[in-house]
Amino acid sequence: MNIYPEDANIFETSNTDDTSRPKVYIETYGCQMNVNDSEVVASILIGNGYSVTSDINQADIILINTCSIRENAETRVFGRLDLFGQIKKQKPSVLVGVLGCMAERLKDQLLEQKKVVDLVVGPDAYRELPVLIRAAEDGQKGVNVLLSREETYADISPVRLDKNGVSAFVSIMRGCNNMCSYCVVPYTRGAERSRDPHTIVKEVQELVNAGYREVTLLGQNVNSYHWVEQKGLIKHSVNFSDLLEMVALVDPRLRVRFSTSHPKDLTNEVLYTMAMYENICNHIHLPVQSGSTRILKLMNRKYTREDYLNRIEAIRSIIPDCSISTDIIAGFCTETEVDHDLTLSLMREVGFDFAYMFKYSERPNTKAARHLEDDVPEEVKTRRLMEIIELQGKLSEQSKQADVGKRFEVLVEGESKKSKDEFYGRTSQNKVVVFPKAGHKVGDFVYVEITDCTPATLMGKIVEE
Ligand code: 5AD
Ligand code: SF4
């Protein structure tokens, strides 16, 4: 599943069947990390006597898990809060809570300007939710936006809310230490901390036992995962490559994915681990942001265009059939046409299989907001973004065309939205394939020969291995 901020779907929680308990409705915006956080929140609340509903009209408590990464992500949430206000007018006992990044960033504004808001809870304070809800029930505001250096919710088994029963997110770390100059995440999610690998392996094993066939290890920068433990007199450290191997070894039939990688930290060791284990999927999401070394420096990305291309070369030589996706920002501070052309030429050079593309959106208090002028006019940002999107459209199509005639192992993830007679699933390279059913079920691995493609999807038919 590919989810990114403001264009994201709303992930509504599904029902846990219990009519006697107070009902919580959770709506989630933002990244995969946020989706997983909502699952942690659901787990905490169910453990404290609440039930979860997907019907907002049934809710006693409405929670909105929010994203701050770009301005329009926040604008959308303000719109939703107005709607919640209307619901509350009809049913004044309903509590409304803002969770996540906006809670962290805009606590005071939310409390002062949005009367509808009863709870404001930051990403590291979810264990406090039951206490804060009780305070709100007593007419106080339930507020906790303290960030932690330790919290990883390691012991909490998230309640899987998307319920496809096939693929699940597993959070392996929280926060971020990178300080990219445009990014609000270090401020909203705090410092980077890694989760105990044994709790990760345990959670993955539980997912396997429950029938799951794919896990995606999540972190803002998974390649800097680092855990140190004392074994007798010896200190033993686990890096991301080690963790990947531990997870791959849980079950050879479990697909393992991970996101997001930072180009400065993606080591050959990780690439060799990926190459060694069949069940680690051949896909890397490697955000480049810009093709201009000058802009990358202003973004504080800590790599050059050449460094990035060197990583691409390493991926291609160690894992020849690996797909590569990226994130690109158009119109960062001081970006010239020359810088923009460098982004376009890098895109062509790499031939990305997929990309998330954004206009630069200045976020208050970030390094860029404090030290650089947001000086690329809006219409220039829009035009550059359009050019980037158009080029990526061609590259994505080329990437799919190149698969026509090839065979791939595909994990059946569900029924196609367009036809009851078809399934959809993904290749190891994370490309979606639609194919006629042939007596299999969701969760099965099948071999599919690609017969055709549209700009968005591969089409195929099931074949013998
Ligand atoms: N403006 C636009 N895009 C941003 N991203 C992060 N911060 C901003 C911002 N201020 C993009 C980056 C990142 C992705 C998650 O969101 O491309 O990789
Ligand atoms: Fe949005 Fe970043 Fe927060 Fe995820 S971590 S919800 S992308 S601001």
C-alpha cells in the first residue's frame, strides 16, 4: 500500500463487535507510520474498555490522527474538525481528539481556536489516552504533547485496522534525526529511537501465525536502525541489515518490505542481505528530493547527485531486478531552471518505476523557513511539478511496458475493484497486477504472466510456476 500525506485516503477503523463499550472512531491522515500509530491507539483503547467503530455517527469519541508535512495536509484536517463540530452540536457528549503531528505542532492554536477539540495528544503520548479521555469527560481539556526519547510502543500489539489479513505494517523505529531543512518531522515526532528487535520479531511471528503473508518495516529512516544490547560482558549491536535478516528468517513464505530509506545510509550490506533472501522484496523507496547538488545541500540531505547515482548503480549491480521509487520536491527555495532540469535529467537517468511528487510547502520553524526565502513563485512551482509528473508518467509506463511478457510471483491481496472475477496483487517489485481468478484465494502466492498494461496497472494471467 502506498500512502502519502494530503492525497492519502482516510483510513477508517473497522468494527470490533461490542455494543456495551464506549465507541471510538479513528480517522487517519498522513504516512504509513500514522496508519500504524492508529493501530497502536486502537490497541491501547480496546485494552482499556473501549470498542472501535467505523461509523462516525455511532461514536462516543472521534479521534483524528493528523499529518503536518505540507500545508494542505493540515488544511484538510481543519475542514474535518468543522464537520466534527456539527456532529457535536447534535450530540454534545461526543469527545473530539486531535492526535499525531498537528497535535504536536499546533497544540495552542487547536485549543484556543477550535472549541470542538477536547483532546490534543502527540505521537509519543498515546499510552496516556485513557487518562486524558477521562479528564475530558470531566470537562477538562485532555492534553499531552510531550515527546519522548524512549517510547517505541514496543510491547503493544497493534490492532490491524485495514483487515485485509494479508499485509501489515510493523514499526521498527520512531522519530528522525536527519534535520532536512524543509521537514517538520523531527519537530513533530522527536528524536530517532529504535525498537527492541526481539519485540519486532515477536510481532512478525504473531502476524505469520495469524495468516499474514507480508510485512512492511516502517521508519522515517530505516537504514539508521540501531539497537545495542548487553549479552553477558559483550555488547551486541543490531543494525538494519541484521534486523532485515532476522525478520526474513521468521518464515521463508513471508514477504518482507521496508520504507523509507535515506540515500546517505543505504549500505551495500543491506543490498546484499536483500539479494540473499528470496522473501525480501526487490523494491527500494529512495527519496532523492532534487537532482541538483546545490539544492540538496540547501536541503541538508548530506549527499550529492553523484552519491545518489552511485547508490543507484550499487542497487542495479547487486539486485538487478530491483525496482526503485522516489520522492521529489519541486520549487524548493532558490531553485533555478538549471536545478529543475537537473532533477528531470536525474529522473531520466535513473528511470524511476514510481514517484511521489510534491510542490515545496514551507513549514513554520523548520531550518528552511528560518534561513531561506520561499522565493519560487507559486506558478513556477506548479509548472515544474507538472513537468516532473509528466516525465514520471512516461517513466512509469516504460517500467510497466518492460514487464509485459515476463512472469512474476504475485501475492493475492484482494478482489479487483472493477470486477468480481479478478484479483489484484503485487509483484516483489511492488507493481500492482490485475488478473482473472482461477480458483485461488486472498493470501495465496501465484505466478502471473504479464500480458498488457495501463499507465497505472499491469494485467496478466495465472500460469504454472
Ligand atoms: N514540502 C513539500 N514536500 C515535503 N516533503 C517533506 N516535507 C515537505 C515540504 N515541506 C516530502 C518529501 C518527503 C515526503 C515524505 O514528503 O519528499 O520525502
Ligand atoms: Fe505527516 Fe511526517 Fe507526521 Fe507522517 S511523520 S504524519 S508524513 S508529518
